[in-house]
Amino acid sequence: MKKPADIEFNNITNLKKHGFLGFKSVSELIEKPDVLPTQMGVYLVLNLTNKKPEFLEKGSGGFFKGKNPNISIPDLNKNWVENSKVVYIGKAGGVNGNSTLRIRLKQYLRFGQGFNIGHYGGRLIWQLKNNSDLIICWLTLTNIEPRKFEKKLISEFVKEFGKRPFANLTG
């Protein structure tokens, strides 16, 4: 695996060379979540059209702990990153946690289906009209802490695009 600095976020071939796997749509993963790995790692949510989608005033995300997951259309527009396929960078597991990509992504997908699940991060993708067409890919990690790798990926993304991915509200 190469360093995050070598990753070209808009180049699917490059992501695959770095070991990212899956490239399944949200709808495919809702249907067949068992393809998700049972290891820790990082994942990317991709909008392969590379075009600004239609935003929804009210997305499909659940109300975790009574909090409304939706933000205003003007704020969605402010968060949008032009010319980027990556709309969210996430992580699963770590030395102090036993979560896996399968557990974390299943939570994420259930949250997007309106369930009150504790996966509040990345919630803005559920306000994209085409959210079921978004693609998720993942990279399993064994010797690298997922949170550190996620932070490095976000940092490299900011260097390339000038701000965090659309649905990454913190870095």
C-alpha cells in the first residue's frame, strides 16, 4: 500500500492500485451487506458522475438521539466540493475498538434508511437525491490505525481540493 499522498481521489484505477476494493452502490450493499469485510479499515463514498447532485431538503437519515440530521440547502451548497468524486471519507475499528467495516457500514446504511443508528458522521450524503447510486469502496488495514489513516486521507483531500469532502464535517 502506498502513502495517502500518492492517492488520486478522482482516479478509480489509482484507488484500486492502492488496495481499495468493493466499488458497490449503496443499494447493492443494502441488499447484500455480507460482501463487506470483517476487518478494520477506511472507506470512501463516491459520486462517480462527478456532477453536483440535487439536494433534498429532508434526507432519508434517521434522527439519532433526537437530532435532526438535515442541514439547509444553502449549507449543502457551501459544503459541496466541485470536481470531486469523493463525497465522504470514513473509518471503522481501531486498536481501542472492535468495529469492522461490515459493522460500521451496515450502521451507516441503516441510518440512511431512516433508522436511529449511532452513525451521525457522513450524514449529508442522505440529503443527496441520488444517494442509492453512490459507490462505496474500502481498504482494510492491519498495521495502521484507521483513525490516523482517515485523518491523513482527509488532509490529502484538503490539499488537493481546498476543503474537506462534502459530508466530512470534521477532519
